[in-house]
Amino acid sequence: MPLGESMISSLKSNKSIKLDKTSRFKKTLGGYEKNKRHEFNFPKASPELLEQIKQKAQKDYKRKRLISVILFIILFSVLIYATFYFNII
């Protein structure tokens, strides 16, 4: 069966051509060494600071949601106006 053999040979040649993806990351910060452990020095956060961060995140979320709702209403009203103005319906 030449069709099956050609498919197998093309798979083998593609596999041999394929790049070694592990070599791309060997010179990065962590590498692949399992014995090497990284220690991170995170600053300590007080409950008040965490509460301020939470309040700020909630305020930003509400502001973005309000802007998106206002834009949706404006675009929807323009669409409705255009349909009645041009008698599309």
C-alpha cells in the first residue's frame, strides 16, 4: 500500500524536522533544574492595605461596567433611530 507507506514516511520526516522546544527555555530564569528552588520576597500587606486594594478594584470595575452600559445604550439608540429614519423595517 503506497498510500500508507507515504503517510508514515511523511510523519517520520516531519518528526525529525520538528524543532526541539525545550532548548528555547534553557537559558531563561528558572531553566529546567528541579533541585533549584526559588524564594520570593513579597512585601507584607496589612489588612487595611488589602481593603484599600479591594475597594479600588471594585471602584474600577463599577466604572468600566458603567461606561460599557452607557456605550451600549447610545449605540442601540442610534441603531433604532437609523432603522426608523431609513425605514429599514
